[in-house]
Amino acid sequence: MPKTTAETTAQPAEFKRSPAHFTDRITADARDAWPVEADRYRLVVSRACPWANRAVISRRLLGLEDAISLAVTDPIQDEKSWRFTLDPGGRDPVLGIAYISEAYYAREPGYDGGISVPAIVDAPSKKLATNDYLQITLDFATEWTALHRDGAPDLYPEPLRAEIDELNDAVFRDINNGVYQAGFAATQQRYDDAYTRLFARLDELEERLSTRRYLVGDTITESDIRLFATLVRFDAVYHGHFKCNRNKLTEMSALWAYARDLFQTPGFGDTVDFDHIKRHYYQVHEQINPTRIVPRGPDLSGWLSPHHREQLGGRPFGDGTPPGPPPESERVPPITSAN
């Protein structure tokens, strides 16, 4: 997840998300000199970050846990950005570094751009391989197939790619990035524009999902992963913190049921840490929340309530199977009534 001060180009009154700087790809044919290889790479994420959450979900669904290890940063950044203070000694046990920025500088000495997650690091050299958050999950689905688990779903089916790409572009522009454009707007006009586009797109998807279980086709695809990462954060942070408050997700019946359906699907909800999400947004974005007070709500128990989406048909994993439980070291706190 980009820090606003580092990862965006500040123009008057407008939020601009900078593109990924390191856009090498890890591919089966190693055309960018990074071959797909088991036990070589480390996926560095923050559980607070929606862009990183997408990579964690894809890795879970495809069963890549044994092929690419996971490093989780502290949800609270300091002036050096994402840090490994959750690990003993404050260093990642595999890479031996205290900050993900060290992998960036190992790759490009003198680099002065943003430090973002998700990031994939080449463990032997401790150099960043890629931080291209838009491409990482697509490559997990298409380039890492030799290392997929038995029964892994096809998250980017070739016959549907044009439709998936078109929808992903719209969701990114108006929803994934739209909430940030509303939250960091510095003028009423910029805020109003982002707010209007956000809810117009959500209304469109509310109608779309009222008659179909998934966004494209009858199985889970890349599009569902990308939308879910924003929806699961909507009421907890975007509704209040980013002023996206026309209504809550829980007040949009189809989208709320759809989000619950995915949350209760293995590989989705078991990657979500609401504590990390809330503490990051409310404590890091001091320009929006200078008191750094983290709200107690919302009540999270509704995420476990029946959704009845199976009545619309669809097969979550197509001809495949659900992933098994996450590794013990990667489990997130379960939702309880106290949440």
C-alpha cells in the first residue's frame, strides 16, 4: 500500500497514485531475468493494504504458500515506511532486513521513490524483483501454474480475459482508487467528483450482482479478488475515514451479501486482519485523522451471517477445490462478538 507522501505525485487538490517503478515480471520463461522458482522469492505484504491483500488471496487460492514465502510488516509505518517490527529482533527472519526499503535500495542504489507493498523480493540476493501490484496476481494465475496446488481454480480464464480486464479497469478507477481520491481530496470539487464516481460504480455493481453470484462468469476470478479487497475495508475505514458515507456496505443488499459470500469462502476472509486495517488507516493518515484515535466499531459479526448467495448458482472454484487451512504462522485473528 502506498504512503500518500511517497507513492503519489502531489498536484494541487488532487490525489495521484504513482505507477509501480519496478515492473519486472517473474515468469515461466524468465524473460525479465526472474524465473518462476519454488522457495526463491518472498512476498512482502501489509495486512492493512488492499493491494497487498489481493496478492495474499491469490496466493492462498492457488496454493502457492509452499512456493513463495510470506513476510508481514507492521501496519504502522515510520519515516522509513514498512518495517518488520512484528518479527523477533525487528528483522525479517528470511531476508534479515529491518525495512522493506532495504530491498528497494539493494535493487537500485539511490532510489528515492515510494516504498510500497506488495513487493516480491529475491531472497538469495535480497533485491526487490517487482512491486507491480497490478501484475503480480495476474502472473500468479498464469505464470506460476507449474507450482499451483492440485485443484487450484483458474482465476484468469482466457475466454473471459477481455471482460475481466475491462471490469478491472473500471473498478480500479472508480472504486479501488476512488476511495483514496475521495479520502485525500483537498477541494470540495475533487471530493465530490470521486464520491459521485464511486457510488455510481457501486450502484452499477449492486445491480449486476443482484442476479449473478460472481462478477464475471460463474466462478471466482481476478475481478472478485480486486473488488473484495476494497469492500471488506469499506465500513471499517472508507465510510468514515475517507468520507465515503452515502451509505455503508451493509446497506447495499447485493454487494453486502456478495462480500459476505466471498469472506466466508476459504482464501478470502482468512487473510483479513481488521485490527491491522483499522490501526493503519487511522494512525498513519495523520493529515486526515490528526488525533490518531482508532474507532471501536463497526460490529464485525455480520461478516459471518448467512448470505444465501448459493441460490444464484455458480461454482466458487469451478472444477477445482477450496484451499486448505492457512499455515499456522499465517493465521489471522478470528472474528468474535467482541470485535
